[in-house]
Amino acid sequence: MKSWIFALLLLAGSVFAYEELSISQMQMPGAFGPDSSGHCGDTVTVVGVALSSSEHFYSGSHSSFYLIDTLGVEYGGVLVYHPDGDMFDVFVGDLLRITGVVSEYRTTNDNGVANQTELIPMDPSVDVEVLSYEHALPDPVFVNMWYLDRVRHNDHVAERYESMLMEIHDAVVVDISAPPSYRQFTVADPEGNRAIIRTAAAGLSEYGRPPLGSTFEVIKGVIYHVYGQYNVMPRDIADLVLAVGPPIISGTTIGPCGVTPSDLVHITANLSDDTAIDEAFVYFRVNGGAWTEYPLTRDLSNPVLFTSDLPAQPEGSLVEVYYHALDDEGNVSRHPAEGPDAASFPEIYVTGVAPTTCAQIQGETYADGASHFQCHEATLTGTITFGYTDFGFTPEDTYRNYILAEAAGVNHAMYLYNNNSHPVFMAQLERGDRITLTGTITEYNGLTELSNISAYTLESSGNPELISQVGLATILAAPEGWESVLVELADIAVVDSTGFGEWLVQDGLGNQIILDNLGSWDVALSAGAQMDALRGMITYNFGEWKIAPRDNADFVNLDGIGPVEQPLDFQLTAAVPNPFNPATSIEYSLGRATSLRLSVYNVVGQEVAVLVNGQQAAGRHTALLDGAGLASGLYIARLAAEGRSDELKLLLVK
């Protein structure tokens, strides 16, 4: 009976089916906690104006936009979401009436902690009604940065501003250490309160991170709550209002990646100022010679983007640059700040040579360790030292990693990354396999790799191990040269666990390195355990140099050797179809055999189905959810095992 009524309401237009609430009434916290809407799980109708279009902010394969109350009152904003990326055709200023299910998007494993309130229309073609166009947005609400500093207050005080248009004042850039892919920087006000600025808007994709000390008079944006932190997301460059002072230079690039002697050297930079840029130049030099000035030209489609094309340079040229900007008040900025007196500069190496050895690729690098040959194709021959079994792959895996060494010693090894979208998906290679392969040199989070594999040949098997017996002090003195090299360290003791299945170890002289859990070892470790030698690959991840043993045999004469469980690698990968009616197939993968529970919850946290509960083997699995007895709405599939969990949103539309 309920299903029939729901279908009838859809046909009649569900926007008339529910009592209309203000966005503020819908968002107000209630029985589900200080971060959660009191209407979580309810179907409601609200009216508001679109603060963003459906393509304004990045939302992956989904579709979303922000809706705000026309009065700009507290709790007056909400994120409108749908799992289908093509469902909304909304523009800034559209006045909308929307009917949907109120949900909380959680980004922690604590089921009691909610993050971002969402309104989810079941059928956007019916449930999203445009009342008028080009409606005026309310003025941004001023927010003291104290509300956004999670260190200085209870996390819930900024909930009243979530999804609203707001502004902060007198913000100085104090931290730019986050990885570039995060697209964020941290600012502080005169009292020391901090806020994270996230440049996730499509129009700010190349904005980069302003230099430390840059000062903004005003930053406007939308409040987005993720991982317990309220971020400010500017909509475009106009939301970043600089204080009086010199220009800000950010988002600089030099390229193209893999530049050859036939390519112009393309330069870009974002130059912004509180008034106007009067002149802009890039200075370049080749192989440490004299500096040459070239004008930077403003891009007509982007008022802060400036570009220049430097002349093509001969093979083997190292091109260095620095930037100069002058505003109409006579203020000057340079990047690097010291101008021609800087210790290092943005640089690029010009080559048309296809390298044929790991030593070439790993031995010729920039100051940060990236290879001069990045983005170039290379053909290498060598022996696998870290193989298919060492990495713990299964035949169902869609990617494979290997380590290739051409010899023992510095610069003679290379990390290989291969997946089934590459021209060639390599076989299950093991230690001692000698191969010749062709791929593209890439840099992945500080690790030089050969990727996009286009050809490979297995030359022979059973070749001897290429291992370097070396002191840990020698490695730590110049770790970049030892990247991906298989080494043996003598006289090693375990210091303590560092978490995530990793351990700190040291040699007899007190030199220390992190023991990585990348390989297929499962020995029991404890503080104070000792071994005659430790073998493993030198690797780099999460900002640390580490040693990665391959298996238990790499712990030579370890005291008290025994098995121990490593952290489980598992993931909910997809639900097909999604949205669904009445059933969907939930896909998930397990890194090893384990006891798990796969269950489904409604938006108020009630468990409505248990699909799997017990032991399962490693590999890829599917489980069927039959929603015939469930009401239309949003559900959460949760995979839980060994104290961890992963979640996936499901939308049932009847």
C-alpha cells in the first residue's frame, strides 16, 4: 500500500506531498546529535536559492550543489546530493523547491559522528522544481575564525554555518604543507585562530597555494564539513580578496612534462593583487648562465592567469626560472622570494633521449629527487627483486607492482607500476625473472616509477639475487640513490611500533629507519627484538624513507620469530546498479581471509539487512541486497572486519 501511494505521489509531483520546512528548520540538530539534523531520515520539502551549480565544486562521479536560505539565517544551508552524476541541471541564482530525504554523510568510522547534512531527491526530474531564475544571493555571513579552529573549541560550534555562504577577515597564510592534490592551505587571524581554505571549485583548479605570509582581507566561501574539520571553499577568484600589499604569486608551472629540444618551454603563474598587476615577467637562464627577461601575458579567459612561452632549448639544457610581479601601487613580489639570489629555482631538464638504464633515470634528478627524464619513454632490462608473491597479489587484482634491478648498488633499481588499462598487463613475475620492458617514467608521491607499460619480454628465470650489503648510515646520508634498491642491513634491533603495522628499527650505531609492511611478511615483532640482518627494498611513502622486507626469510635469525596478522586491506568497491529498484549487487574485495560483517543501515543508523556475517576468503566478492521490503530512500552499506569499516551509499528508488 505504501509503495502504491509513493508511486502515485511521484506521478502527481512529489513537491506537493510533504509539509514545507525552511532549510534552517530542516538543518537544526536534534535527537541524533549536535552535528546531525533532527530530521535525519525524514522526507521534507524546502525552498532555497542555488549557491552553486551542479558543476561548480568537484563531486566525483556524483552530482551535487549547495542550496541556501534566502534570508541567510543560521543553519540556512544544505548540500543537495544524488549518486548519479548527470541528475542536476542547476545554475547559481535558481530559486528551487526540493523534496528529498535528509541524510548525514559520515567520513569517520565512528557511527555516532556525522559530518555533512545532505538532501537527496529520489527523482530530481520531479523533486527539483525551478520557481524563478537569477535570484539574488544573500550576503555572506561573517564568521569569527574561532568557530572554524577545531583545536580551540568543541567541534560542533561551526555546525550552524555548514553549507552556508560566509566570510572570514584578516587571514594570513601560515601552512602550505598539505600535498598539492589536497588543494588546500591554512590561514590564521590576528588571535591565532586557524581555518583550512580548500580550493575545490572548478574555477580554482590551478590556483595553487599562496606563499607563507600572504594576507587576505576577506575570504568568502561555502562551509564544508569533512573528517571532523569545517573547511572554507571559495567559489572563484573573486572570493579571495587580498589585503593591501604586494602581489601574490601562486600556482606556478614549467613544462611541458618531458620537454624536448623541439618544444617551447611553457610558463604559467597565478598573479593576484588587491588592486591591479602593472607588469609581470619571468626570468630564465640555461645551465647557470645569464638571466633573460620575458614578459608574462594575462590570459583573456582568466584574469589571474599569466603565461609565457620561452624559446626551445638544446638537448641537455637545464632551464631555471623566477617570477617578478609589480602592482599599480609600486609593490613588487618575486617567486622565489629572493629572486636571482635564491638558493634554488623552479627548473626543467630538456632531453629527447630515451634512457636505457635505471642508473640514468635515477642518477639524473632535480633537487627534490624527481628524475630529469620524467614523462619520457624508457626501455630497461633487469631482474625482478620484489615479485608478484612478495607483494601479495592475486589473479583477480587489476594492478601489479614489481621492483626491477639491473645491478646491485646505488641508482640501479626501479619501481614498476602496471595495471590492466596499460597497453600490456604483465604476467605474474617472480624474483629472479629477467625481463626487458618499455614504459613511461613517472613520479608518484616522491617515488620514481616506470608506468604505462607498452611492451615486455621475459628473457629468463632463476637469475641470482641482486642485493647490496650496506650500512644504514650510508643509506640515510643519501637515500634518494638507494630508492627501490634491495639491501641487507646488519645487526638490527626493533625499537617500537609506529602504528599501521610499521615498526621503527635501528642498527648497532643507533641509526634508525621505519620497517614498512608492503611485503608479504607476517612475523611477530616486539620492542627489543633483534636479528642478525634485515633485507628489504628501500622505499618512500607518506614523507618517510623506509625498508620493506619481502617475506619472513628477510628477517635473518630474528629472536622469537612467529606469525602475526598484518592490517587487512579491504574495500567496498561498487553497487550495481545504483540507484536501484528493487535489488543491487554490492561488490567488495578482501586482502586476505577474514571474518566480516556486511550490513545495510538506513539514514538514522538502524540496521535493516545483514548480507554477510562470517568467514570469507581473500579476493573479490559480491552480495545481493533485495530492497523489495524497504522504503525508497538512502541506505548505507557497511563492511566491517578486524575493527575497521568501509561504507558505500545506496539509493533505492521505487
